[in-house]
Amino acid sequence: MFLNLYTQNFKVFLSAVTVDMESLRNSVKQILLKAGIEIVEQKGDLTPGQLLDLMLSANCSMHILGSIDICDPDSGVYHTPPAQHYRTAKGIDSKDYKMFVWNPSGTINDNNQYVNIVRRDIDDNTIYSDITSPIVFVEELRSIMNVKPEVKAAHDAYDILFIYNSLDKDSAREITNMLGDLHKVVNLEINANTNTDYIEFIHTQLPLCKMGAVYFDFAGDWAIPFAQQVWKQTGGAGSSTPLFVAGNNSHADETQMKPLKKIIAYTINEKSIIPLDIKIYYDKLTGKNDTK
Amino acid sequence: MNAEICPYPGLRPFTEQESIFFKGRDMHIRQIIKLLEENKMAFITGASGDGKSSMVYAGVLPNIRAGFCKARFNGWLIADFKPQKNPFQSLCESIGRTIDMPKDETAAELKHGFSSLVDLYKKSDFYTDDDSGRNLLIIADQFEEMFTNSENFTNGKPSDESYITINLLLETIRLSIIEQLPIYVIFTMRSDFISQCTVFKNLPEYIAYSQFFVPQLKRNEIRQVIEQPAKLAGGSISPRLTEIIINNLNSGFDQLPILQHALNLLWKMADNGEQQMDLIHLAQIAGISSDTLSPSDKKLFDSWFETLPEYQRKYYETPSLNNILNAHAGILYESAYDYFMENAKWADKNITPDESKEIIETVFKSLTKTDNKRQVRNRCTINEITGIINKPHITNATVCGVINIFRTPENTLLQPFSVPGRLDTQYLSGDTVLDVTHEALIRNWKMLAEWAEEEESFLKDYHDFATQMNRWLQYDKDQQYLLTSGTFSYFQNWYLANRPNAYRFLKYDNTKNSFRQKLKLAQNQYENCQDFLEYSDLAIKAQETSKRRKLLTVITILAAFTVGLILLTGWAMRERENATNVAEYARQQADSALVQRERALKSQQIAERANTNAKIQKAEAQVQASIAKNARDEALRAKYLAERRRHEADSLKEIAELNLANAEFQKLIADDQRQRAEEQARIAKMANDSATRLYSVAMSNALAMKAKSPYGNEKLNLRIAYTAYLLNKRNNVTQNNAELYDAMLYSMELNDLIKPLKTTNEPIAAFTIDLADRIILITEKGRVIGYNVADKKAKEFFSSSSNNKELVKSAVFPSPNLVLYSTMGKNHYSINISGNDHTPKRLQSQGDYIKNAMLTPDGRFIVVAYQNGHISVLDVDDPDGRPEANLNLKTEIADIFCYGKSDVYILTKNATLQRWNFKSNNTVEIFSQPGVNAYAMTCIESKNLLAICFSKGDIQFLDLKTGTKESDMLGSHSRIEKIIYDRRTKYLAMLSQGNMISIVPSNSMKTKPLVIDDFMLHNFAVKNICFDSYGTIYVLTEESFIRYFETDINLYAEELAQMKINELTQEEYGVILGQSYSTK
């Protein structure tokens, strides 16, 4: 039930290597084929533009580092094929294109000090490994390349995503009625006894809103962990859409909100004041209260 | 960035509160929740240290609480337990706590096993027919304790308590599947115990049915574990550091704890996430060689490294991810003494640095043990550890103080963790159980690994020693079972090297006995050990002495025998000579006599020999007696010496205890004296502060009054008022001082910073503020106009046409979208503003003007009060239809207030308060005060109080339900005509006769109300007041201007600060007040 069957097809550009790595490269090539991965290689001379096109016809590139510097040690120029492949891959500006750099010796010694430079050069799309087994390395490559891209459903933009538990639906509706006069609000009622994938919905809808509001009256036990999970799933402090938790003071107190302190903004107030608090938070967020 | 938040917990597991930073297992959490939804149970197994508990507590549980597990109810009951030494008791305790039932009662309910747990749940208030019930989740964490604790599992056989616990849990799962009950069970267990589960009937089938083997994290997931928490907390980590960490992380044991610990230190090294975490930080925590850094980073590292003390540098010699923990613990070990001396205020500082290290060694040795050839943790109390240390001057206080550095929130290598500022978490009680936070520490701190090996070796020798000693005890301490000289020498060395005592033996007692019993047994064992060694020593010495004596005896005997032999030979030769002479003489006569003589001679020889032998035997017996006597004397002396030593030790102990008690008493006296001194100092400081404050207030008030004088320079007024405010604020005096407020308002008005809002030219009948802080008003011509307020100006955004033939006499806004009004001719209308149709709807006439109108809280009805005492309840959707209810009190109404679905509080002018339920048409008088008039009323809902204003400006606060007086205050010196309450700022605002407006916070009703403006001074009559959503008061005057006032003077001050208004200089101050005063 929980097996990843690695059904996604992808291509890997197998870079040229220094002479000491030729035999390993051939061995890896066979392993890649057995793993069901299509290989792209440079055959013959290519202009830089043609090389770039060829590399971009694959989804990722693989570079094997040996004890000989891929850069010409005398001139310091990247004109050797392995160095050209490495530099071209580094220059590809696409977050979907991955670059797998493999140092199979697993060590750095006097002979391959240049690996330190390569390691310091690692950026977001580079995966560096010094695993000694080529099988394990290819397994990792396959698992990294088999991450499914997120498909987001089309949703409309709103001012506020207003979330509440079905236990509090009556009072939540009174609040949304009041808020609805001022802002464009989309409601989400959470009921544990349904098949809706709420996280998926929030994932897609929240970034399209200016703020998310989690309201609770009786369902305080639900609201705090819920807000935490949503905060975590939607980027935390780095999220562009902040969350605001509002609790009815007839069933909540400050101690209950302690887990949210310094992480998520919240209020505890009378039910009738909560729309005002949400409005004020929204105004602050959008800079509206500065004009008075 | 919040410095208090570290998104990586270090060596300890994630708590439920930290679930927000628990990343990398999202898919596994969803899979476990799916298992629960489908199978009602999940049996989570995995290797030690792979985060099973974290996954349940920081992953599955928060998701379940957040409503991401499909279940019958929205709420959850969580009953979690660890089997510990009695799984049934642990289960009962947890279930009882969860459903609020005493533990004993729960145990009585559950002891019959099978459906007992399900029955208990079904009978509870949490299993309901409607949605208000709660699902039950049982978590059996660290289930391997069923096998690791000898109380639960001995010689391959589980205890009865284990059987009943398993029976209850499995049967609960079975019934919840069959009956579709919202009960779920999660088990977590180390996978190396899976084969032992077969001893429980049915358990293997259930495991196979719903097992979840925690997978090793894949590269992508480890990347999430590393990167996501930092991002969530607003920090970042460089891609190259992530890649290097992933690569250097060994797979298998301790992968995650090592990683989390390293990340925790990296975060702190990067200035609590203020900097991007990078390779240099990894090098600074001894996780990577500085040689791999870029030249610029290397330079930075080298200059930083030079600042480290010498003892720390050695930990950077072999950098690696695993070394980080070794270096961290090692540095703490080295610096524990200094930390103790500086921080352990409660402990005597009578130990040396070496003793501090010995204490740490003993603590960690006590907290580790060997189980199946693996070094694992072993919980111990502080009392036990102090007992093992066994030095009079080292008390629990010393032990706590020395090891505290391992328990701080920054280090968390030992638990329980201390909390800064909480002494009870630093100076722990003796029965507090200490535990190593994670076994990864034992495997990665080299020093601790060596100690653990030493402890294992000790234990092995102890077992050998105990075997021999027990045989001796078994045979009634028979001498022949004592140690021989070779083994004695070995065990004596072992004993002297380890100096074990009763507490150390106690550590290895795995029986079910109580602690007291165990301690008694260990004490016996300790005494037996001492006796065994002592008797063995005596026996060996006695044997050696005996051997020496025997040798001496043999030598003596041999010497005596030789001398005898020589003498006998001489005598025999002499006799033979005589006999030869006699024989010569009587050769012929005495042939037969010769034979007899020879026989006699032989007899004599035998007799002589016998005599000699007897003497020898006597001497030997005397020697033996002497040896035995010596041996007995020596034994008695040794015993006497031992007893004397014991008495001396007891006396020393008593003296030490007395000294300790005396020291504690002295400390108490000193503490008391210190507290008194501190109290006196505090009082003196308060008096001083108070004097300074009073002086400053006087100065502030003087300045405030001066701010209202003309200087021909309006800005100077502003600066004087602002300086007065700052003086007041710096001395933390009352927030809203009337003089100050007046000065601030005056000077701001003088500078045109506060201007009335100009709206329509038509006279205004009434106004209100809506949720968006817009002004909605109705003119006397019946036109409704809406204004946005921006940049201190009102801009019209909506206006209705005027259809009225008569002028409006009175109007009220029950809500911002609805206005009701009466015309001069006493005709009544309503206009709904929210829709497009603004045509007034005519209401049934009640013969007088509308006094007030309110919506019921559910928004369904409008309650309209007329001046003549008539009250009508109208349907919001059909206001011009027939009223839902009517009441005629036939006396003038002062005010009304709607509460609940259908209660209306009616205040009459003759000061009676009635509650009318318009559904049941039931009226009850709940309060009356003859002889006075009442004018206005409002409700403070958060306190269930009604505030009623009487003719002389006094206000009474009445309980909403009973009408009893709770408190009162003087709101004004004249009649209060209107009172309103702002639920957000919790301020009351009052409009008094004479057009004075004052405010008072409802949470300090003893405070004198602050008069914020007296409109008599402006010759303006005030028609109405209203709060906006920020607590600003809007005031409508008869000249149709709308003015606004902040309830909080700080808001004005902030505006002046933003305008960069300067304080008065010293010179200006002197000129204005005629004296010098420091405004700083």
C-alpha cells in the first residue's frame, strides 16, 4: 500500500569523466540502464549551445569526480569535457534540473583537493554524494527524481480564508456574516467525519488569500493543533499569508493559547468583538489603519 | 527572528508543542493515520533512535487533534502510557486520567479484561449520540518495556499484569472494528523485540494486521529534516551545508539523534538562526575540518579558534558529525566545575575540580548499564547516586549543582531538564529520577563509553564475587568456602578500586521489591561482602601463621630428637663398655643373663623413646594451643577494631548531619536576613521612586497647565504638552491624566492636528459608525449619507435621496445598516441601508417619539422604545408589518437593552428596571430606587453587569440576572444622559448634562472618570456619541460637526513623536516654569 513504484520516467545526462573514472563510468551506465533510466551522452564535438540543448533534453546530469582535477590543473581553464559538462550544468537556471555530483572515493586527500572547491560550490539544485556503492547512488538518484510535482487546483482569490470546526458552525456563521460585509471571505468548515482533504484545500487556497483566520468557540482542543499544522504545512514564518487564531473567551483562556505564543498571532475575546479583531489584524496587514 | 525559538530539539525527542518543526515524515504520518482510519490500530516498529516516539507525539497526534484523521467525533481523548514496571497499572492510570476516574476505580473496572475497556468508554460521557462526543486514542509507547523490564518478563514468561494489558488492548481493537466504535490504538516498539511478541497469544496476528515499520529516511526526507524547520522559524541553511551533512551522516544507529543534536548546535552557533547556517558553523562545532573551508571562512575560523581555552581545542582534532556530540559532552564535563561554582547558589562549594569530575563519572556510570551486551540507559534517583558516591561532604545539593550543566535547555543531555529562573527545576529533590536523554550519548561520548565499559567490568566481577560469597553464606559461613589467597587478592583489589556500597548494589537489583526492601537487601549484601572479605583475610592470615608455627614445631622436634639420639648413643656406648667388662668377667656364668640384660636394655630403650615422644607431643600441643590462642586474640582484636571504626564512622556521620542541619539553619537565618534587607531596600527604593514620581507629576501637571497659555507660537504649546506627557510617562504615572489629556488636546487643536470632520450642510439627526469605521448619518430631512474617514477628512461614498415631507425629530441606528426615526408629526419610519432600496417603510404609530431601538443579539428583531412607555418588537425582515409583541409601561422610558434571544431590560425614568421576555410576555421588576430619576443604561456583557445612570451623575452597576447592586461610582457631577460601552477597549464613555464627555476603563471603576472634553466651553450642544472599532470616540454636535477623540493619550503622543516634535530644552523649561528641572 505504501510502496513507491518509481513509475516516473526521466533521463539523465551522463557527463564525461577523467581517465581514472572511465571504467566506473561504464559500470554506472549499465546500472542506470538496469534501473530503467534513460541516458543521454555527448557523442562528437558540440558547440556550447548544442551542448546546453543536449543537456536540457535530460532531466538531470551526473558528474563523477576522480583523483584528477576535472579542470586543467596547469592552465586552470575548464576546457576538458568533464569540466565543460560540469560548468554547463551549473549554469542551467531551472529549479527542476538537478545536478548529481558523485565522489565515489568517499575521501578528500592531497590528490583531489579540488573536490573541496566543488563542495563549496554546492547550490540548491546540486546533490553531492560520496557514497561508495554505485547501486546505492543510483537508488538515491532515482528516488530524488521520482518526486511527483504538485498539481494545484484552480481557486479564486479572497481576502480571508475563514476556518472553523463544525462544532462551532453557528457562532462562526454569525462572524462570517459580519465579516462578509467588509471583506471577501471564503469559509472552510472542518468536520472529521468527511472525506475532504482539508490540507490539500488549504495548501491551494491560503496562498491566494491575504490572511487565514482560524476561529473557535467550543473546539479549542482542535483549533490550536490545527493552526499549528496549517502554519507548518504552509511555510511557517516564511509564509506570505499569515494566520490569525481567534477564540471565544467563553470557552478559552490565555494559557490555552500558550503554544501559539510568538509564532502565530491570536486573540481571545467576546464573540461579538472577534470580527473587529480580525478586521483590525487585516487592516494592519494591508496597512489600512495608517490612513486615519 | 525569535531568539527563544530553536526549531531543532537536540538530543531529546520532539514534544507535541514542537510538532510545528517536525518535518521529513509527512508521508509516513499520513500512512499511519490511514492505517488507524482503516484498521483502528497501528503497530509502529523500528530501530532504536529512529524517532518512533517523535513521530507519534509530534506527528500523528497533532494531526489527529487537528482533525486530519477521519473519525466519528471532532474531539479526541488521548490516553498514552508506557508499560514501565507494571503495564496494567500504567494503563489504568492513563485511562483514569483521561476519562476523569480515580485510578483504583479504573483498575477495578478493567481487571476483568476483554470488553472492560470498551464498556468503560461506552458508559462515559464521551460516547454520545450527537456530535459532542470524543474519540478515544490509546498510545502504548515504548512497548518493548514489556520485555526489557524483568518485572514484566522473567525467564521467557510474561507477568499476569502483562497478560491482562495485552488482552484488554487487543479485545478493544477487535470490538471497535466489529462495532465501528471510535476507539484507536497505537503501539510503538523497538523492532528487535518483535520475535518476543509471540509469547502473547493473538498479538502476532494483530501486528501482522497493522504493522508500520518506520522506514529509514530517504535523501529528500533528510533534506526536509534539515532545511524545513529553519525555514519555518524564519532562518535558512546553505545548500552546501545541507549536502555535506547528508553525506557525512552515517546510516543506521543514532542517525537522527546525531543529526538533530548537530542542527541544534548549528542553529545556536549561527546566532540563533540570525545568520545563514553554513560550513563555518559546522567547523565551529567540531563537525568538519576547518581545512575544507574557503580561505576567507578559514581565516574567520582560525581567529575564533584562538579564543577557545586549551582544554576545548583537543575536541577539534578529529572532526565529524559523530564527534559533535562527543565534543559537546566533553566540553561540558570540563566546564562543569566552573558552572557549579557560579550557578549552584544552594550548594556548599566544598569540592575540588577533580571531585566534580568524579561526581560526573559516578552519575553517568550509575545511569548506564549493560543489557544483552549493549550499553543502555539506567534510570537512577539522586538519592541513589549520592549514596553511591558515599562521601559525607558530597550531598544531593552538590550532585545537583555539578550535573546541572548537562540539564540546561541549551544542553539537554540529562533529563529532567532545568528551566532558567525556576529553582525547583535546578535544585532537585532526592527522589527525582535522572535519565540519559538518548542512548546515542552513551555510544558517541567516548568518555562515557569507557565509563560504561568499566561499569560492565565491575558488574562482571561483582557477579563472580557474589557467586562465591553466596556459596559461603549458603553453607552457614563455613570456613572452607572462604576465598583462597589468590582470589582474595584479586577481589580485594577490585573492592578497593571500586569501593562499592549498598547503593551501588541496589542498582543491579531487578526484583519487584519496594525500594525500602531493596535498600535493606543491598545493605545486607554490602555487610556480607565486607564480612566475606574480612573473614577470608583472617582465615588466610591464620593459615599462614599456622603454617609458620608448624614448621617451627617440626624443626624443634627434629632438633630435640637429634640431641636425644646423641645422648642415647653415648650412654649406650658407655653401657656396652661396662657390659663388655662385665661380660668379660662373667662371660661363662651369665650367658643366659646376657640375653635377659639385652632384653632389659631393649625395653629400657623403648621406654626412653616413649618418654621422649611424650615430651615432644606435649610440647607440640602447647605450641598448637598457643597458635590457636593467638589466632583468637587477633580475630577479637580485628573485630574490636572494626566495631570501633564503625562507631567512629557513625559518630562522624552524626556530626556531619548535625553540621549540615546547623549549616542549613544558618543558611535559613542568613536567607531571612537577606530577604529582610532586600525588603527594606525595596521599601526605601519605593519611597524614593514615589517621591520622584510625585515631584515629576507635579511638574508634569504644571507644564500641562502652561500648555494652555497663549505664547504666540502654537508649536510651543505643542512642545510643552508633549514634554508634560513624556515626564508623566517616564515616571509611569496614571495613563490618562485629565490635565495632561486636556493640554494635549488643546495644543493639538491649536495646531490644527485635530479638526472636526465636516460632513453635510444639512442638520444631522443621528449618526453611527459601522464595522469598517465609516460614518453613517441621517439628516433632519431624512437623507441617509455614508462617509469614509481618511486623512482626517470625511469623504462621502453613499447618499440616499430625501423623500420626507416632515423633518426628523428623533432617530436611532439599531445597527449600521438600519435606521429608525420619528418625524415631527410623530410618524415613524425605518430605512434599510444595506440594500439598494432606501425607501422609508412606515411603522405602526405608537403616539410618541422613538426614544431608543436595539437589535436582539441574534439579529432577528428590532425592539423599539417610545418615550411614552410603549415598546414594540418588530421583525427585521418586515418592520412595517404587525409587531411581534407589544408592551405598554405607561411611564416614561429612559433606556432599553436587549439580552439573549428575547429578554429586554427596560429602564424607566422613575428608576425602575424591568426585564421583559417578549416571547412569553413575562415582565419582572428586578430593581427600583424610589425618589430619583434614571436617564441612561448600558451593559458590560463580559461581567454580566448593567450600568445605570441616575440624576446626580452617580452610576450603579447591577447584576444582570438578579438586579443586585455590585458596585457604584460617581461618573459625573451632573446628570449622565447617555452612556456607551466599547467591548474591545472595555471603556465606558459618558455624555453628561452640560455637554461634558468623560471616559473610564470598565476594569478599574474606582478610577475617577477622565473628562476628555467639555463642549460647553465651545458652546456646542452634543447630540450623540459613538465608538469606532479602534475605541475612538466620535461626537456629534448640534452644529453638525463630527469630532473624534482617542481614549488613549498615547496615540496622540505617537502622532507627535512621528512628527518629530521636540521636548523642551532645559533653558526653555526654566523660562516657562521659572525653575530648573531635569526633563531627562
